[in-house]
Amino acid sequence: MTSALLGTPADTVGEPSSGQRTPRRPFGRRRRASPRNTLTPGAGLGLGIAMIWFSLLVLIPLIAIIVTAGEGGWSAYFNVLRSDQTWAAVKLTVGQAAIVTLINIVVGTIIAWVLVRDQFWGKSLLNIIIDVPFALPTIVAGLVLLSLYGPESPLGLQWANTERAVMLALAFVTLPFIVRTVQPVLEELDADVEEAAASLGARRGTILRRIILPSLAPAIAAGAALSFSRAISEYGSLVLLSGNLPFRTEVVSVRVLTFIENGNTQSAAALASVMLAVALVVIVALDIVQRKVANRG
């Protein structure tokens, strides 16, 4: 009677009664969880097409450059970098690209912040103008910059045929990269978290360092890598403005073209592979930095 009033004991809840039988699956028909790494036929086809296209456009040409440069052994690299003119071009290109990338990290992030968080007249127009360096042919960009900063500059800034001209041209063509990588992340960043931190007494600097910056670090690093890689390979916007003066304003892309025009394909490939290695080192370094910043948040 007591058991009937209290009901089924807690340790037997959910267990089948003596008069019931648990249904059993037929032998050999148990479902097995599919491996996570198994590709569906559609995904496998898409991956194959992507790898073929990537190989034709990027992988095979890069391998061809490395093979061509390696035909002369290590001496080919030493002979190229031993040239004072080539070494001057490498230092100028890498140095100006690094300076422009640092400027873009600050200015590009500020522009992205203004476009996302602020409301002002002409915002849509500014959002469109940011993409002009993407759409404008680089030789046309060089002509525009030459008209503004050349010998007949209406601004009174005669920067043609100087290192400032190199920095100016690189800054023009690389500005959108930081803006367009940071802007979507800022749009998805919840402002309520910042307001909650402020309500708890966090200062603006603390919010920026512990909440905003770790969230933006991957996007900033990606934009910086794109900016630097584009800067060290720029050619069109520099032809007219820099003057291509040896030991002064000659960049690596112009030096490579000079090797090719002189029939020295091996030296051109060696110099191109050196710049490829520089780009890879910078990309890896930026990835390490952004991971540390994100983890500190």
C-alpha cells in the first residue's frame, strides 16, 4: 500500500517494467556517426575545382618562379642582392611599404570607425570614394598624383621624384584594405558590451584595450598583410610620380622589369622570390601578433 501511494521509487524511474521488453535493433543495423572529415560529393567537387583554379593562378606560377630562380643555385641570389642598385631598391620598397602599412593601420581603422559608429552628411559618398583606388587603374592614379604633387602642383607640394612620392603612391593604392577588413567586424561588434563595461566603471582606454582591440585584431592583421603585400609589388602608380631614379626612387617592381628587358630572367625570378619570402615572413609575423593581442583580451 505504501509503495502504491508513493509511486515508483526514484531509482527506478524510466526503467521498463517486468512485463515490458525493450525493443532491440536488428544485428548489424546500428547507425554510426559519420566522420567529420568526410566530404560530401558536392563538397568534394567544389574543393577539387577550387584547388585546380588556385593551382593554375597561384601555385604553379609561384613554383615556376622558384624553379627558375633556383637554376643558378644560391649564387644567383647572392649576385642579385650583392648589387648596390638592387639592394637600394629592396630597402626602399620594404621600408616604404612598412611605413605605409603602419599608417594604414591607424588611419584605416579610424576611417572604418567613423563610417560605422558616426552619422554625418555625405557618409554614403565617402563610403563609395573609399573604393576608388580599387577601381581606378594604377597608371591613371599615378597621373592624378603627378598633377597634384608634380612640378606644377596646385598645392605647392612638389614631391615628384622623391621618396615622399613613393610613400604617397603606396598609401593611395593600399588605403582601402584596412578599411574594408575592419568595417564589417565593427558592424557586427555589439555596442551593448561596451556600454555594460562602462557602466561597471571601466575607462575608455580599458574598453578599447580589453574589448574592442582584441575583436578587431584579426581584421586589422588581415588588412595589414594585404596592404603590405600590395605595396611591395606596386608598379603602375609609381612609374610617373617617382621617376624610377636608381639609388633614390627605384622600387623592386621596376628593377625586376629592368632585368626582364635585359634578358636576365633568372635574376628577375631570384629577386621576385626574395620579395615573396619577405611577404610571407610579414604575414606570419602579423598573424602571431594578432593572436597574442586577441588572447590578451
